[in-house]
Amino acid sequence: MRSGIASGTRAGLLPALGAVALWGTLAWLGLALAHVPPFLLVGLALLVGATCGVHRLRDWRAPPCVLALGVYGLFGFHFLLFLALRYAPPIEANLVNYLWPLLIVLLAPVMLRGVRLHARQLVAGLAGFAGAAWLILAAAGDAKGGATSYPNATLGYACALGSAFVWATYSLATKRIGHFPTVTVGLFCAVSGVLALACHLLFEPPVAIALRDLPYLLALGLGPMGAAFFLWDAALKAGDPRRIGALAYLTPMLSTLVLAFASGQGLSARALAAMTIIVGAAVLATTGRASD
């Protein structure tokens, strides 16, 4: 395993950057579709995302344990995240959720054979989280407005931490199993999408999707809720999860840049400083010897 990780370290960076770039558009697309109930939005987006693998539909067959892993990752992550955003302050809940890249770095030696945690990866992971935390809080600024009561905030934070743990362990487990084709992610998306739509029917009021929402919905499904998952799976199978985990902290930075560009607003000095830390962490994580 150690030699495999060493030889594949560089190979996994390109698809990882592709996934991160697509996830950088998630907040912007989510804002454009903010009026759509979240479970309905996730369900439809995942079903659209499943079409990214429909060209190899015959390869969607997976053992029950592999399918359970995929549903655990895609559906479990979004289910817990939406509960967290409902019960806890969204900014703080999002910040807790962004522990998942650091958890990938920290849990890699626990879940994968022949993987050790070196100072370089640990420092990069911690620096990435610090930069992401500073960026999220800087971007929030004075947007909180008046005080809002969240009587179930503790439950919300627990769900946010749970969503981070689910995505980190799912990511590492796909690396550990490794024997299913990446196109099987299409099956994960399809089943998870159906479950999300079931949650919509159970917990949310029915809503009609407007024609003007379709381009955004297609972009969301084909990009950050579709192709990104395929790229992420390919990245983790080919590369070093310790480095890819730290690299994932580029996501909130790209998300902030996309939102700033779309809104025509500038970036504060604090946001730029936080981005510098994140980029430094990504460089630290992805440079050095492959055997580190």
C-alpha cells in the first residue's frame, strides 16, 4: 500500500483539483436555487448527477456492501448537513462541517494500511482548516444581523460533525476498497437521490420547479453534485488521501471567489489573508517527496 500511494500521489491531484473547482460553484448555484426545498434540490441534483455515468450503465452493478458505502457517503453526508443547517447557526454549522478535509488527513493512518501521518500533512491540514475558518468568518462579516435563537444548536453541531465524519470515512473507505469502478458513483447518486426525494415527500411542502430554475439545476447536478463525485473517487483511488484532504481546503476559497465575482463585490483584507493561508497549506501538502 505504501508504494502504491507513493507512486500515485501526483496522479490523483488533477482529478482532485477538478472536484474542488466544481465544488467551488456549489454555493453560487445553491444561492440561485435557495427557494427550492433542500431535500428536493439534492434529490433532483443527484439524479441529474447520476447521468454522468449513464454511458456505462452496465458497470453500475455493485455488491450490497459497496452500494451501502456509497449511499452512506452521498446521502448520509447531505442528510446530516441539512439537519445541521436547520438546527444550528448556518455559518458555525458550515465551519464544523469543514472539518472533513482535516479528518481525512487524521484518519488516513487509521483506515489505510501502510499510511503514516507526517508533520507535513498534519501542519497542512491544520493550516488549511485555520484558513478556511478565518475565510468563512471573514466572509460572514456583519451578515448575522440580529440575534437568532437556536434551541437545538447542540444537536445541529453534532449533525455537522457527523456529516464531516461521514464524508471523511466514505472517502477513505473508497480508497481502501478500491475494487469498484468509478462509474459506480452514478449508482450511488441515483439511489441517494431517490432517498432525498423521499425525505422531501416526508418533511417538506410540495413545490413546483420553475422553468427558469432548470439551467441552474442542470449545472448543479452535472457539476458539483455529479461530475465532482466521480472526480473525487478517481482522485482518492489514484492519489495520497493525506495530500488530497489538505488540498480540499481550496473549496471554500474558490467558493468565495465565485460568489465575489458573481456579485461584483470585492474581497476584504481578512479574506485575502485567509486565502493566502489556504493556498500555502495546499502547496505544503502537495509538494515534497511522494513518500512523505
